[in-house]
Amino acid sequence: MAATLAAEQNLPNLTADFYDTLGANYESAFGHDEGLAKFVQKALSFFKPSSKVLDVGCGTGTPVASTIAQHGHQVTGIDIAPSMVELSRKAVPNGTFAVASMLEYSPEEHLDVVLNILSLFMLSREDLELSMSRKWADWLVPGGLLCIATIPLDSCNVSNDLYDEDELCARKIPAHFMGQKFEVDHMSKKFWQQLLEKAGFEILHTENDLFVPPAEAMSENEMHFYIIARKKGLSVPEVSV
């Protein structure tokens, strides 16, 4: 009932302007997520040496991009919020960061690893199915890795009338984040499995972790769902000329 009532209030969606206002406050609230730090270490165990990595929605650069760079990988990051990009540049001086939308961005070369860590909440189901999943497959080399962190629909208490007919997605779910109320779409674990398999990925690892933000974050507890997937096909070694 609460979910239905909040949806009827026509809450705003997350926007670039909102993320741009967060800056260092976001890092203070979410930069010390132990579950995320452990997942990054798990993902690193799958990386090949000196991987070319794209961090999509890089945020402040901490802890994801900074940790990956410390392990000798080549990090590029994009974010829609200029303030986040500036913080990433400071956190990872040897990385390359730019203000860009993930739906419009195209890398200059194929990548070994793509990360979308808690950065997909602005996208709709259609964005994921028709655009983002295809971009992941296009961006990565055969055998390349895709690492995703999101909040699964399975962990949300959602009114039945917000579900799509196939129950793989629920839309306009009220959420409380950094002191503001928003509406977001969440996808089920089954949705993610089907999406990635259809896009040509093999899922290597999944895990769940409950993140409890500090009080100053003014945010709800979040059940994080982590995925490591590999693009099918054999990796082709580079040939020196």
C-alpha cells in the first residue's frame, strides 16, 4: 500500500543534476561499503594483467576505480556528474575520466573489463534490453569481463500493481536516498540472468550483501546483488608488429 501511495505522488527520478550536488557527501556515505570492497577483490581475481577497464558511473573513484588502478590496471571512468568526475581524477591520478552518459558513450578501443557498479538505477528496463546490454557486448573483447552491482527486485517490498506482466521488473518503486525521495525501476535476478545470457555472456559468479548506510547518508538499507560475467568466445592475443 505504501509503495502504491508513493508512486501516485509522482516522485522524481534520479537525475544528473542530483548526483552532481552530492560530491564528497556521497563518498562519505557510501565510500566505505565493505561488501563492495570484497566484491572488487573477488572481481580482480578474474582480471588478466594490465587489463583495460572502463568504470561506468565511476562516482568519486573510491573504492572501485582506485583499488583497480592500484593493482596495475588501466582505468577509464565516465559519469554524468562533473563533480564526481573531478573527485575521481583526484582519487585516481593515473586514470582517465570524462563526463559522459553511458547510453551515448563509445570507447576508443575494445576493453577487457566493464564495470557498472550501483550505477544503473537511472535506466529503464528498455534501456537495459535495447541499448546497454548490447553496448557491453560491443565494448568487450571475447572473454572480457562484465561486473555489475545493483539492487535486485527480489529484495524489495513492492506493490503488485507496479510489476510488469512477466514479473521480471517493477517500475516507479519509491526509494529514499541521500535525504530525497525518488522513483526507480528494479529488475529481478531472473531478469539479469536472461538479459546477460541473451547478450552473449556466461555468468561466473553472483553474491548478495546487505549494505547498511551510516545515519548521515539518510538512505535506506540496500541489498546489493553482485554479478561477474564473461563475454563468450575465445580471447584473441594481440599480435606485435
